[in-house]
Amino acid sequence: AATTEAPPVGARVYDAIVIGAGFSGLYQMLRLREIGLSARVLEAADGVGGTWYWNRYPGARCDSESYYYSYSFSDELQQEWTWSERYPGQAEILRYLNHVADRFDLRRDIQFDTRVAAASYDGAANRWTITTTAGEVFVATFLITAVGCLSSANVPAIPGLSDFTGAWYHTGEWPHDGVDFTGKRVGQIGTGSTGIQAAPVIASQAAHLTVFQRTPNYSIPARNGPMDPEFDRAIKANYAEVRRKTRHSVNGHPFDISPVRALDVPEDERLALYERAWEVGGLQFRAVFHDLLTNRAANDTASDFIRAKIRAIVRDPAVAETLMPYDHPFATKRPPIDTEYFETFNRDNVSLVDLRRTPIERITPAGILTTEREYKLDIIVFATGFDAMTGPLLRIDIRGEHGTALRDAWADGPQTYLGLQVAGFPNLFTITGPGSPSVLSNMPIAIEQHVDWIIDCIQHMRAKGLARVEATEEAQARWVAHVNEAAHATLLPQAASSWYLGANVPGKPRVFMPYAGGAGRYRKICETVAANGYEGFRFRAG
Ligand code: NA7
């Protein structure tokens, strides 16, 4: 491609462009400003919040606990903000992120209602040209994607959807003024974390809810409740230690994974430990034993325990049987946590359709037709998840050196070095990119680590008079192999329908995308890479 030294006419020039104003983009902007770079955040929505801006479906709530699903970079911020519940709801997280944007005066550097369509790198000029869907052009030395991992909605291509005369919604693109389910017949497709949160709330409002289930799922009670003021005080007095622990743990959570192996304890003791964890609730259920994600026999004990709970909760034995997960070990797909999910199937106004037995044939003007019968519906809720990790990046036409499209570079699955950079795409940083632990970790902590690493790298370049950084092919190939090896050291790839593998999107390459070697270990690797002069990266003066 022809290159020119002068930026395109009308282009606005910055040191860095950041795409997205969620947890990642806000903190990235703050840090870029702090080191004196000129930067602009481009955000498709009309407000900050990312995931928490879009996911306004009933029951939307974070599965990490509020005291650690938050920024750690400012002690004043963490001391002054008080969460109202054990798990933060969508509206509260959105309030928090708006508070952060105001408190750190970030809005003046964010351009809202601006969707990035394309970004291409010009090697001769060492700059990125970023084009929006409205035709605006920005030019920057660095392009930083803060687009999230679960932000590209997956609406399955079920024939007939356009003929449906009722209303339909994807949970990740929920109307801001809500949906009134009163008196309505609602069909919900999908029983992942989202569907499991939404179903009990929809059922409590609708005339009737029909849940269309393809893969039955494990779920652990969340045991949400109001924040205990005593607990809040104790955490705030001890925040430094809480944060230290989250940074070095396997999943970015402040709790310990037991060193004990499941089969090393007698059965009654094991069941008592599961029982206690079930009562405590939440994601730490999988921390009861050390080997739940590495040893199938150990995992079976947890999977059996949860199946027994489902049998005990759900009154109709046939419904309980349909809800029984069978095709994957516990926690090999992202484990949901719930508030009365299985109990919801005891309600008179809720029914369950097993799509494995009677698949959907099409959507009709009046509802959903399976191979068995038609279900008449007023509203269809698609809780069908996302084109995870790569989707948000690939829907932007990103082109690196010599015009190579990221779509082509990743035709066989994502390839990155540390999830932070892609060979052939100089000066592009991907916050929580594929190949990083991101989605297997508590997000805000994972995000802060990436942003801080990127800032250190840019500072290193400025100190040395360097203007261009790129992952080498060799370092990338080694990292891709390591990501693959880390996944296969666990049971995670055994869940054939998992979005970690891209399996929920037809035609997507089946590659285990996140780094499963542990967030704490990953942090150390990134630190070592930097300490060793950014090994695996190639720098140039311009
Ligand atoms: P998930 O976890 O990807 O769940 C999507 C659900 O939708 C899952 O039950 C899917 O079944 C189902 N699905 C997807 N496509 C179809 C079609 N075509 N027909 C029937 N059912 C379908 O997304 P969530 O939004 O729940 O959660 C995403 C993440 O957000 C979550 O893991 C947390 O990290 C936060 P399948 O299992 O593929 O058979």
C-alpha cells in the first residue's frame, strides 16, 4: 500500500487511541494521561461501562464478589466506595464506573457514540489509522483495544426469526427502559451464566416462561445478600492484603484453593466439605479441593454432588433428569452461580424443553417450533452468549503490516504473544486478549495488570527513544504452544460445547483461547519478560 508521511487530511492525531470505555478503557486512559501521552477513547455506546452498559437483562449481576470486583489502583477510591450487596448488580457496577469516570475526570477524553469500523497500520509512517463507522479518521502511534471478551452478541441463525411477530431480545443488548414481562408468554433460549441469572427473575414476572435448554449446566447457589457493614469495615482495613492475594492467586480471587486432593479424604468428610461450600455459595465451590480441574475422578465427586442437589431441589423427577449435566465435568465450562435457578422449575408457570431430544426447527410468526410441537410466545429472550474473546476484535477490520488482516492471521484461531500483542501488528496492544488468563480470572485485576504492563512498555520505549514494538513470530509461536499445553494440563478442553473453545459459534475454529496456567503465574511471566528487556518483542526507533 502507498504510504505518506502526512496523516490523512482531516484526521485527528494522538499518541494513542483506545477502543472501549469499560473497566479496561477507563483505566487505560487514566494511565496514558498520567504518563503524558495524548490519547482518546472511542466508545460505541453513549456512556461508559462496557459489559455493564449493555448487559441490562433481568438478574444481571457479577459472579465475583463486589469487594474484589473493583479497581485496586486507588486506595481513596476503594475506601470511599461502599457496595450494597455481596455480589454487585449491573446497575450498581454501572454507577461505580460512572463514578470512576467523574472522579478521575475521564469523560473529556472519551468520544461516545463512536464505533470503530477499521484500523490499519502504516509501516513507513509507523502509525495506525483508525476509521469510525461515521467516517471520522484518527491517527495514532499506539492502538489499544479495550473491547472486552464478551461483547459481541451471538444471536443464533435460527430460520424464521424475522417472521416472529412478538418481540425478541439478546441479553447483551438489552433495552435501557427494560422489558415488561407482565402477562406475557416468554421463551428463553440458553442456560449459561446469563440464562441461569435471568430465568428466575423473568419467571417471577411473566405469565409463563419456557426455558429452551441445549446443554444442561452445573450451578452453585450465589447466596447473595446485603453487604454486612462489619465485613465491609474489615475488608477496607485490610485492602492491601486482599489485593495482594487476588494478584497472586490462580483466578484473581482472594480465596485459597485447598491443597487437599478430593480422593485423599474419606467420602463422608468430602461430602461435608462440599455441603459447607454449597452453603457458603459462589465460585469458591471449585476451590474445595486442589484437583477438581485436573483429575477427572476428583471432578466426578463434585459433579455427582451437584447432580444430587439438583435431584433434591427439583420436584418433578423428569424435569430434574433433563436439568442434569452429563456431557462435561463441573467447571470445565464457565460455572454459573445462581439465585434459585433450579427452584424456578418448581413453579407452575415454568416449563423446560430439552433441545437435545427435540431440537428447534424454526421460529414461526407465533413462537418456536421444535421437532415435537410449537410453543406460542410473546417474547423470545436470547441468552445465547457471545462470540467470545476474538469476536470483539475481529468485527473491527484490523490490518497490520503489509495490509494483513487480523481475520486472516487468525483464520485457524487466535495467535498472540502473552495475549498482549500479535506478530505483524506493531504497536497494537490487546487488553485481555486471547492467550491471556482474562476470562478465567477476576476481570478488573486482570485488566489492571495488562494496562500497567502496557504503560511500562511504552515508558520503556520512550526512555530508550524507541517508537515501535512488535511481538516476534518465534515468541508468539512459543506462547501459543504454551497456552495449548496449559489448557491440556487441565480438564477444561473436555467441555466440547464451551465458549472457551469457540464451540458456541458455528464455524469458529476450535482453539482453547484463554491462558489456563493461572493468573498469578501469568503475571510473573509478564514481569519476567519485561525485566529481561522485553524478551520476545522487537523494538525499532521508528
Ligand atoms: P454462554 O455461557 O455461552 O451460554 C449460552 C447458552 O446459550 C448456552 O446454554 C448455549 O448452549 C445456548 N445456546 C447458544 N446457541 C444456541 C442455539 N443455537 N440453540 C440453543 N441454545 C443455544 O453465554 P452467557 O451469556 O450465559 O455467559 C457468557 C459469560 O458471561 C459467562 O460465561 C460469564 O463469564 C459471564 P450450549 O451450551 O452451547 O449447548
